[in-house]
Amino acid sequence: MKGSLDGKAIIVTGAAGGIGAAVARDLAEQGARVCLADRDRDTVETLADALRAAGAAAIAVGVDVADRASVRAMVAASVAAHGRLDVLFNNAGISQTCPFMDVTEQDWDRIMRVNGLGVLIGTQEGARQMIAQGGGGKIVNTASIAGKQGYPLFAHYCASKFAVVALTQAAARALAAEKITVNAFAPGVVKTPLWQQLDREFITLGLTAQPEQAIDAFSAGILLGRPAVPADLVGMTRFLASSASDYVTGQTLMVDGGMVLS
């Protein structure tokens, strides 16, 4: 495969489905050598098989993004297969619908462990490899509109995505001297299995009465008139992985159809 990312070695976490799978597939189609990482090793292996069958260089690894040893093993496996690390997408994330007054310490810790600590560890370990090999690199984090506004049914998720924005800015400042850029993109409402989960939670909590009522309500204010699908995001992720974004760092770029205007 030939494209704008020809030969770039890229890791995408949370690549088993939704946004991560779409991003990894697009990067491979642009000529990148991709490492698909997820807790669900079987699913990313199936996707990697399909990419290899289409002519891409792709491997799959299992990873717990909140466990440093697991992340180090992921980076090592990718470098062993592809020779170096040029771009790391910290995309893995989880959510939960929960009224503000009902959020527990366990709820908080679970969300923050994956969405916050996972981005910290991924950024650190990706940067260590980039520094060791020389030549700089790019780190791209998946934020959210929930990293720009707080929503009462997702308070702990919002806190975790605000953390992603803060980590993006701090890492950009910390790593600029190493020629490593750090940016984030912020989706809005995206039709993925994650929103199907949230939709079920809305019904269980008695907040909605029928499927897709929740996503329809959250999508009502989107200026472009519809929720996103993962394919709507890959133009931005391709840009952030490519040399076209070399002079961009510390930014969180909205890809939300016009939900949060900044």
C-alpha cells in the first residue's frame, strides 16, 4: 500500500472496534505499518489478518493500557516488527452513564485508570522509544467534547477527558525539545459500540424508554445535523499522524460536527 503515511510505524490502542479500528484501517490504507493493540487480542488479530490480506504491514498485540509493563511490551513488539515507532495513538477509553450524585470511588478509579493513567503511561513509554531511536515522533490522544464541557450523567468520564487535554498540553511542553509533538482530537457523538452501551445504560437507569433515544437527544444540537460515524474522524487522525501536522503541538482539535465551538 502507498499513501501519505508510507512506511510510518504506528501503534493504535483500543483498536478492536469503533474509532480505533477505523483509524488503524485508514492508517494502513495510507501505507503505515500498524500495530493494533487492545485488551481484546482475538478481535485485533482478526483485523490485522484482514489488513495483511489487503497488503498492509500489520500486527496485533494484547495490552492493558493502565499497566506499564504491558504498555512497554506493546511498544517492544511493535518496534520488533516494524523497526521503530513514529506515531502512537492513545485511543483506548471507556465510559459509563451515572448520575452525578451516584458516582462512587470505584466508578471514578475505573474510568480514570484507563482514560487518564493509560494516556500518561502510553505517552511516557512511547516517548521513551522515540527519544531512544532519535528523530522525534508524534503522539495523538483521543479526547472528547467531554474534555471541554462537563455533563452531569458522565462526570467522571468528563474528568478523565479533561485530564487527557491537560496531559496533551503538559506533554507537548515536556517533549518539544525532543521533536516529539503531542496533540489530541475531540470527537462528539459517534455511533460506535460504546454509544450502544451508553444507550442501554440510559434505559436501565430509566432515563430513556427506547433504543437510540439517548443518542438522538445528545445529537439534537449538532450543527451538521447528525451524529458522527468513525469514518468522519479519519481525516483528522491522518493529518495528525502525517508530516502535514509537524508544526502543530499541544492542541486539542474538535471533530464534533459543531457541538462545542472553541
